[in-house]
Amino acid sequence: MMKMNLLGLSRAIHPKDNKNTSGMEIKPISGFSIVTIPLDMQVGPGCEAIVAKGDHVDIGDPLGKPLGPWSVPVHASISGTVESVSVQILSDGGFAEYVTIISDDKQTVSPLVRPPDVHDKQSFLETVRASGLVGLGGAAFPTHIKLNPPPGKTIDTLVVNAAECEPYITVDQQVCLTGADDAVEGALITAKWCEIDTVIFGIEDNKKEAARALKKAVERARQSAMWPSGGVSVKVLPTAYPTGAEKVLIRLLNGRIVPEGGLPADVGVIVQNLMTLHFIASHMKTGMPLIKKAITLDGSAVNSPGNFEVPIGSSIEDVIEKAGGTKTAPFKIIMGGPMMGVSVDDISRPILKHNNAILVFDDKDAVLPEESACILCGRCQRACPMQLMPSALDKAARAHNPNELTQLHVMNCIECGSCTYVCPAKRYLVQNIRNGKAMVRAAAAASREKGEKS
Ligand code: SF4
Ligand code: SF4
């Protein structure tokens, strides 16, 4: 088997960053008459409904009961009456229960919302879970699980991901400019209760003002009783894609290489997105669960690009309308950035906990290039931050060959899309590699099942 490691920046690409909304404050949008909230917005099983048609709910009331230890609760983002609880298809093709709430226009906050009592690691993790928190950078991994690695893993470093290397998205940058103190406080709280010595913020050098604001907030926090023994630093990294991918960021910030198939915890690191830590600081003060989300709204079809804070469950259509509407018919809508985001099939889809952008493109920008034959130029391989062979993975995935995909280390792919971006033949590489990963998972599950039966 080929020896794998990370090359970090030497294999980065430089797509146009299109940070058109840099410096635009995050404006709250309210007045939504209806929200539709999926009870599954995370990695792992979600929730089952504990409300029914006709129930009254206030902001922050739980709507669902977690289905397992990985699950986090889901809360009402507006006050009003439950219109329906129905099973609907998710944007990734799965199914989940959705709770639809019709607003009473009162925005009443639930009496259950009150500052938590945190006194040790366990109560901190329980609080984080009860808040409904998942990774807000786009991954939706349950935060209480990430902060509690399996026994035997000693964590000495909390890496705070403020890289925001995806084009268009600027909400993290804006949080640095206006809420850096809370982001730093969230990091200190997390480091304290999870007994982590060192905190490192990673940010790219195309966000100079944001980096300055973070450094000043770190200086202000130096007198805090929660200041960790190994200190807090802000490292400014050269702008490149995908600096914000967990494994790449760890390599760039402290030189550690996460082993193939391993997790950051294997090298003593936990990575949290800046927005996640900002939320933790705010939740500790107010007890308000995760009911709203800051997103960048941009793209060629949007009238007024900007950064907005909206209730979770508000429809993309309503958000676009309230934010200024479109100047032309939307042809393609992406949740997330253009490199790693997912296309949305229906404009009525709700804003999810982990959405950090909605990009809306016109017909010219939405054209899917036609694929042609691979010309064996090797550009995809040179662009891959994981040192994979994307053209070979693409071929094995199209041939439905899970054994070859495994030998080619398909599970090491971080789905960054760099290979697709550089391919002159416009091959749908990352899409096929994603399918290839699903084939390997399915083959492993089938073989486990066979083993159990024999
Ligand atoms: S999508 Fe996967 S194969 Fe393609 S460049 Fe990124 S890590 Fe490499
Ligand atoms: S970049 Fe495209 S054309 Fe070049 S080797 Fe990779 S898949 Fe083939």
C-alpha cells in the first residue's frame, strides 16, 4: 500500500475568493410567518418529534427528543402553533420528520431558556448537547461528541478554524470583526472544561482586519482566570484552498499529521469552527439554544448580497425575498460554498443549523460543463491536498470497484473539490469519488453482515 501523508499548502489551489460581502455586518431578519424545522440536522441520528399539530411552542422549546447518544435536540425558532409534523425528504436524499410552526407574531421566549449551571466537564458537555449544537462550519458533527474523544486520547490543543477558505462566505470574518471577544471567550470556556492546554486560532491573510480584531481580543483575554497554561495564539496563514479542511489546518498550524483513517484526536487536537465557539460563549450567558443562523447570501442572481441572521427552518425563498429578492430567475442554489456546498433542488428548503451560505446563481453561472475524456495531464493529482490520485479514483468509482477504491485510499478524500476545479476535461471527479466512498461503506457493511451471519 502507498504511504500517505499531507502536503498542506504545496498542494493548494487559488480559486477567485469572491468575498463580495466582506465587512458587511450580519443583519438579523425577523418577521417570518412560518418555519419548517427538520428534526435531523446533524451527523448521526437526529430526533423524534415530541410536539403534535395544534401545540403551542415558544422560542427555545424543544421539538424533538434525541434518538441516541450522538443526537442533539432541535428547538423552536419562532413562537406559534405547530401546524404539522410530517416526514419529508432531506436535501441529501434521506428522510426526516419536519415540524412546521405558524408564527403568532409574538416572539415569546420559552421559560425553559435560562443560563446553564456548568461546574465540571460532564455538565459542560451536557449543556453543549442540550443547546442543540453541531459544528457550525458546515460539517454538522455533534459538538458534545467531538469535545469528548474516546478514552486514551489526550488532547493538548484546541484549533479554532477561522480560515473560511471557501469562496463567497464571510460570516466568520464578520464575527471576528464584531464578536471576537465572544469567540475567544468560547474557546477559553471550552479549553477550561475540556482540560486543553493550548488554543490556536487559524485565519487566512486575506482577512487582515479580522485577524487584527482576533489578536486584540486574545490580548484582552490574557488576564482571564480561564487563560490556558499553554497560551492562546492567532496564526495568520497564506490564503489558499483548502486551508480550512481540518487535517490540512492541523498540519499547517502545528505540523502534526493525522494518520490515514484517523481523527484529529489521534494527534492530540480538537478542531472547532469559530462560529461554534462564539455560540458556546453566548449560550453560557443566556441559555438560548441554537435557533438562528448567520449566513452569507450571495451569487449572480441575488439583488442585495449580504450577511444575515435568520431563524433555523425559515425557507430559502423567504430569506431571499426578505433580503432584497433576486434580479433574475435563480437557476442554481447552493447551500454552503461553491467548492464543498450542496445544490438545492427546491427553493422552499429550510435553512439548517450548519448552513453558512446560500448562493443563488443565474442561468449563465449555473451551466454544468460537459465532461470530456481524461487527458492524463496529472493536474488533479498535483492539486490534491491528500496526495490521492483523483483520476484513478474516478475510474474505479465509475467501474463500481470498491476493492480498488480502498487500495487507492478513497476514504482519505476530504471532498474538497480541488481536483474537479483544476480538471481541464471538466470531469465530475469529486462527485464520482463521493459515490466511491459510499460504495466502500456499503461493501464494508455487507461484509460485516455476512460475518455476523456465518
Ligand atoms: S476532492 Fe478528494 S480527491 Fe479531489 S482533491 Fe480533494 S481530497 Fe483530493
Ligand atoms: S485533471 Fe482531469 S484530465 Fe487531467 S488527469 Fe486529472 S482527470 Fe484527467
